[in-house]
Amino acid sequence: EWVIVAHGPIPTSTLQQLRERSTEAWGATLIIEPKPLGIMGAMQKSLKHAKGDYVVPIDADDLLTVDAIQILVHEIDRLKRPSLIYSDEDLLINGKPEAPYLKPDFDPILNLDSSYIWHLCAINREVAMKLGLYTDTGANWCHDWDTVMRIWNAGGRIEHVAEILYHWRQHPQSTTNQSEGDPRSLQSVRHVLAQQILRTATPERYTVEPWPHFRGMKELYIARNGENLPEFIWVGDVQRDGATRSFDGGEILVVTSGDVVVEGEAVYREVVRLMELHPTVAAVGGRVLDADNRIVEGCLLSKQSCSPVYDWDGRAADDGGSYVLSLKTQSVTATGVSLAFFKLHAIVAIGCEMPNASTELSRWVTDACEKIRRANWQIAFSPLVSARATAGFAPHGRRVLKSADANDTREGINLPVTESTPHFVGTYDPTKNALVSTFGEASYLSYGPYLPLRTGKYVAAFTISASGPVDGELVGVVDVNGFKFSKPENSLGAVDVKVANAEPILHVPFTVDDRNTKFEFRVRVNGGGQVEYKGVRITRIA
């Protein structure tokens, strides 16, 4: 049965054709409304007049394949009547099908951050009526996403037909084909995401914000603030604590090799966001980037009819691939072995043994991900979870567990300066691999990594060039915020060092009183001259 809603001002000749064809050719139910109903109003009117077990919403710019309905009927029976079923699609440009979109199976992680299920879909009519589809006018311009959200939140079953069943007749003026984004569509997206926030137990932790990186158009997502973050436990410290404590308070295990540096606090907020918004997520992975901003280690991904692959490896960091999927949060088969976060109570519950001093870290991560999948937990990827590779990094390499400060051998950690090094005042000079202050002005160069340092005493050795005259004092500072994501623990003041020679090394002692600390390493010149900051080496002394 076809239900056609013709609403708003329509030429008399067009209405006459609709009446004749609806009766003679299509056998359709024709509903004519003189006043515009809007998208939601028209969809709701269609749903109320439908009588079948399933409804298939389509727009004027949709072109169905000749066997689309037949295939949907077959798949609905084969899949035992799911709440919603959706197909693949392509674009119809100048009469020719292009750009096939072979969608993944339903992925709640991808769906929450990116609307990817549009047409062709068939929806169980009873489910649609029960969940109030097409009743929220705030979702007017993204009603497909609102539909999927309602069904997913209600625990409905969503299935995928891996076949192209319709062509979208796209044109340059299409409202969904603009990099700036249609304001009406963005408003509806904000509304749908705000409604999702209200469904959480702690809505005060989340806000709707612009997606941090440009992926071709303006986008919004649910962001996590920095309040009430759980404790992060570094893998090198698990052996010390594992035998004497239980993990049931939301603690998160951080697995990083000693040759990567996590890029900042936002990474930790993103991990928490994914684990909170998706309670079945037990692990989160991301990307390790080199100095050229290329991905040297990513996650393991399963694709349709393919063996799992490391789909991100070798890509430029901003290369999104087909439909920008490589830059979107999504479910994956496994994390990389050099950057991974695990929900501790989940991996303990499924029988993962905690790593010890003899553990081969890469094997442990691989085995943990396998157990997570077998226990029907999920593993998530996010492009916002990233780290920088340092010299000697070996992607997917064999690694024996050790704390990143190499506590037993007293080896140090080198933090080189790269173009992506966080800094406040100063300019990165690629020819010198240094942050350079403005000559003759007071400077403030800052580098704030998050490091897995155990409790103990350390020395930070700054490698610096100072050209003069340096009229004031050259100051090296280590700032330890005791970062437990919610409260400050300790902060050391500046250590003043006067220098006259080139390439001075400033040695600044500092103490770590707790894990999960944020460190800022700063160089300041009080007066004239110029400073080139080339890096810092961290060594544990006690």
C-alpha cells in the first residue's frame, strides 16, 4: 500500500494527476491537505493512515530499485521481524549512480555521534506508534535520526540489509550538501542530542558542542565536561595495587607504551564519554601519530565480507576515507597495543588477569580485546583519542610491561618538541624543532603532556638555547597539578636559574605524590633576549 501526502500549495494540474494516478495506476491512499504540514506533520499523517505491518518512509528525491520492497519483505521475515531494518544506498547524479555507501551493521557508537541511517528503511508500524515517531517537531530536520534514537533507546532491534535499495537524487542545492550546514538542520541536531542528554542519569556532565575537527561540514556532538571523572590507573602501577584493591568504582586502566605521549586532558574526557554514554563499552582505542601527522598505529576494524584490518594505519590524520568514516567514532574489533583504555571492573568480570612485570603488553591487549568481544562487550574507536609517537616507536610491536618512567632501570623519558606540542606563547620552528620566543619580549613556553609517572622524586632537564642579551632571569618550571581530574593535589613553584652560555640545561627537581597527574614543563625569560626550547628529559631519582 502506498500512502501519499500532498500538502501545502500545489498546482491544480498536479493535484489532478495525483488523483488520477493514485486511483488508476498506483492503488494508493492519497491525502490532500491545503495547508503546509511541515516534515513531521506530513510523516505523522502518513503513519496514521498506514495499515501494513511495516512502513517505509520515502521522500520526493528517493528513487527505489525495482526490487526494493520485495527484498525488504524477504529480509524482514528472514531476520524475524526487527523493529527497524535499513539498506545501503548511493547517489544519483546526472542520472547515474555514484558514491555507493556500504553502511556498517547497526553501531550505537557510530549512531550517537553521526546520523548514518536514513533511507531505505522499514519500521515496524506498531513500534512506530508506540514510541511516538514523528511527534517531536524539534527534530523536524533530522527525523530519521530521531527515529533511530527512539528505537535504540527503547531496546528495539535494528538490522542491516547489505544491499543498495535506493538512489538519492542529489543536487548542489540540497540542504544536506552544504559545508556550512543548514541552520534548521543544525538546530534539529542540537535538539535530538539535547534530548539524548536528558535520558542519561547525569545530564549535568554533558553539553552539545561543535565537533572539534572539521570533517567537511559543521557538526555537533555530545561532549563530556571535566567534572567527576573516574580514576585512571596506569598499567605500570597495576602490579603494585592489583593484589590489594578491587575495581568497582569506574576505574579505567591506561595502557600506553613508553614511546608514546597522550596528547592531553581531552583524550581522557573522550574515553570517559564513550564509556558512560555506552555502558557496554569495555575498551577504547584511538590513533598514534608521528611527527608528520600520519597514523602509525590505529585500531583493528572488521568490514563487510572482509577479514579484520588495521584500516587507519598509514593514513594522514585528516584522511577520512569514504564518507569520512575513518574520522568517526565507531565500534572496532580491537584497540592498538600502544594506546588503549580498559574499564577495569569489566575486564576483571570477564576473567582477564591483570598484567605483571613479565607480561608481554601487546599480547595482553590483544587477548583482552578478544575476551571482551566474546563476552558481548564493545570496543570503541575515537579520533579524539590520540597520542604522539616518540623516537624509536614500533607500531604493533612486542612490548614487555614496564611503567613509562622505567622505575627499575632509572631510564628517562624524552619529550621532544614537535609542531603539535601544546604551547601558549611562542612559535614552532620546524628547521630547529624548537619553540621560539619573541625576541626582546618576556616569553612563556609551555608543554603539558600527561605522563604515567609513579609516586617518587624526579628531575626535569630542559634543553634550551638562549640568545641575548637575556636581561632578566631564565626560569624553568615544572608544574604538577596532582591531576585526579577533579581536585588539585600539589603544585611546585618556579626554580630560577641564571644562565649566560648557549645550550644551557636547566635541572628542575619535582615530586609526584599520586598517579593521574598533569604536568606542565615551562620555560620563561624575564626580560629581553630569545629562548629556543627544544625538549625535556624526565628521570626518576628516588
